[in-house]
Amino acid sequence: MIRAFFILICFIILGAVIFVYSGTYNIAATVPHSEIITWVFNTVKMSSVRKHSEGIKVPSLESDTLVREGFEHYENMCVGCHGAPGTDPAKEFNPAPPALADIVLELRPAELFWIIKNGIKMTGMPESGSAHSDDEIWGIVAFTMRLPEMSPEQYKMMKSEAGKNPGRHHHGD
């Protein structure tokens, strides 16, 4: 029985190695992943985010100033891929970037912070931690957490206000 199990494991490993080196799996960005590959990748991704974001201390995200500063960074770095209220996310990526207003409530703030700071391999999601302070990233988190209830008009108003006061960065309210 143990020998049969060992032989089965060897065949599975051999089959996996042959599959990997055969080039059979189509990696073209124009071809979606199979359901099982999508499930495996998403499960690994979310399990990794959960584990690596443990212990991150979340500051208060209620400050309107923090949200405004986060908006400015979101508008400059994120909207092109993730969209905004009234604007769809980019479609040319595989996997496609999610509309953050649709998924942000499924993530804890610490998870969102970790993703923004570190990026996610093989998704097009870059890391922001090398060019932005933790305070700036928390601002993006604070703004992003407000996306689900934000209307396209409210987003346009924030954009207009940011245009009138570019680069304004005051802390505290």
C-alpha cells in the first residue's frame, strides 16, 4: 500500500514536471486562466496577504485631511488601473485589476495597506513602499475605504478641489 502511494506520488510529480517543461500552458495575456488556476492563484494571494498583514497596526483613518491626501495619491497612481466612481478599471491586464469600490470592504485596512506597500507579483500591481511613506500609504487606504459609498459626482468634486490646491499636505483636522 505504501509502495503504491509512493509510485502514485512519483507519477504526479513526473506529470507536473513534464507539463511545466512542455510549454502546453498558454501564458498569453489574451487568454484567461482556467478556473482552477484562477482559484489557486487567488487563494494563494489572499492567504499570503492575510498572513503578511498580521500585526500591522492600523491608525485612525477618519481624518478628512488624510482622505484628501490619499485621494491625491490615488488619482496620481491608482485610478488608471483600478478606475474610480464612474470610471471602469483597465481591461488590458490579465488578471484584470479589480474595481476597488467593489472589493475594498472584503479587505481589512491592514491588508489593503500591505498590498499597496508591497504590490502583488504577476498581477501588474506595483509596490509603492519604496517611493511613499507609510503615512502616505495610510492616506490611500483611508481614501479607498470611502470608495464604496462615493458617487461619480463626489469623486469629480474631490478632483476639482485637489486641482485648486495641488500638493497641499497638512496633517490633522
